[in-house]
Amino acid sequence: MKLSKTFAALAVAATLAVPARAEMNLTAEASSPGNSPHLSILHLADIASEQGIANLQVQEGQTLTNSILNVAERRTDIAPMPLILGFLLSKGRGPYSKQGENGAALAANLRALYPYNAGAYGLAALESEGIGSWADLKGKTVYNGPPRGAALVNARQAIQMAAGLKDGEDYNGHQANWGQLAQLLVDGSMDAFVVPLTFPSERVSTMQAAGNVVIVSTPKDVFESDAYQKLFNAPGNVPIVVAWDDMGYRDGVRLISEDATFRGVGTAFADIVNKDMSFDTAKALTAAYIAHMDRLKQKAPYAKNIGIANLDPKASGFCGVNPLKYHPGAVAAWEEAGYAVPDCAKE
């Protein structure tokens, strides 16, 4: 009798020690490693499995322009989305020009679970290049993103707003796919880089292999000007302000700023699902994400600076001209956790 009770107790203990088995299989897509969209999706996959909600089959290294269409057409369940792409899809513009009027119907199928950002556009260069301001980019060769897309537009815009310099006229903009960036950061072929930076940034850490690095903030007066603030009226653009003490750098990196604070325009993201995902599934996924946000912040040093759980419309990029809304299940999860979801971001 005692042995039976002992075996029964051991069986219960073993059951509690093993993560719950998820009965549901979901598909997800993620961008290449090394950024917050990739980090967020893999974190969701981990906790969804642990909590017995779903097994996420994640395809990494995907082009998010295509991933968003896959979610809208229910070929994929979950994907990260820069909010600008949802806007462009709704208008049938840019990479979605072939969709035409059908783009609006596809965009209407998208719903968000939670927001974050992919960093802010900043100027980074090796100290040896002698660049101490955005104006110093005049006549230089500057990597400013892939050949097409929102990143290139934003980088050019950041340079023009900060220093009045135009690509091809005042500096030589160099475009290459993100996969080539790691090599460019250390091979000496570029004078400077204007790319999204998280804090700390793996891109800056990679560049340190070639020497000490300087990061140049957008000047405070430029950032606070009416012209610059209008950038934040565009869908997907969010203001990012981070104090040097919170940026996570040590020796070998220097910030140029009037007040030891980085300022720049950031790229708003959300992990999205189709509107037809069940209320219970969307709620469970979001609730698990909320409950394990501290673990997410522990997985990467920069995660504490990417706007996790900041639902404010200005900080998250929601509302205004952005058509994306939160899934009702996600709204329920956030509100039950004590967060206020803006009415303009609800269906």
C-alpha cells in the first residue's frame, strides 16, 4: 500500500515537471536572427509550447513582405509585421501595388497580439573615420539599407532631416541586403552606417571587431522640431529616446549627444494573426506572452528597450492612419493583466 502511494506520488511529480503537451499546431514565420522580430516570435514559440497552448512551427529568415500576405490569406498563422507594411497593403501601394484594391480586403484580415519596435535609426561609424555629426556624412560612403523597402526610405529621411544631405548628391548611399551587413560592418568598405539600432545593438558589437565605435544621436533641436515630429505622423514611425546609462554599452562605444541621450525615429512592429484565429487561442497566446515578458527581456540585452508592453498609441504606432487593430482575444488578455488598450486600437 505504501509502495503504491509512493509510486503514485512520483507519477504526479513527474507529470508536473514535464511541460504541458500542446494539442494544437500553428505555423509562424520570422525574419533573420539578430533582431527583435525574430526574438519575439521564437520567444512566443517557446512559451506557447511550455504552456501547452500550441506547437509553433517557425520558418526563419523569411521576407516579411511575403509573410504578411501569408497571414492575411491564412497560409501562415503568426508573423511579425512592421506597421508600415500593413498600411501599404491596405492602400495597395509599394510592394503591394499588384494587389490593388484587393489590398484593403487583405489588410482587414490582420490583427495584432502585442506591439514592440525594431530599434531606432542612428548613425554609427568607427572612431577612426572621424565622424562626429550627421553633417560629416557629406562626401562619404554610407550604408543605408537594402536596395528597396521602408528601411532605405527611413534611413535617407533620417539623414536628410538631421543634416539636409541627399543620397547621390551629397553622399554616396550604398545599398545591400541585410545578410551582407555583417561583413560590411568590419571590412572597411563603408565610412558610416545609418541603420536601425537596438540598445545595445548587435550591429555595433560586430563593428567593434574593427575598432572603437561612435554612435551619433539625432540633434535634440532637430528631433524636437515641427518638421521632424511630423515624421511620427507616418504609419509605423515612433519616437525613441534612450539615456546613455540605459543603452547597455561599455568600453569601446561612445555616444555623441548634447545630453547623453539618444534620439531617433524607430520602426514599430507587432506580431500579427488572422482575424479568424479563435478568441481563445489569441487570448491564450497573448496572456502567455504577457506573463513571460521578463523572460523575453532576459533573452537579449536590448529587449528592455524595444517597447514591450507599451500600448500607448504614439509609442507603439497604433491608431491614426495605421489600420491595424488588436485581436479581441489579445485585448481581453491585456485588459485582464491590468493594461489599458486604447479604444482606437480595438475593433
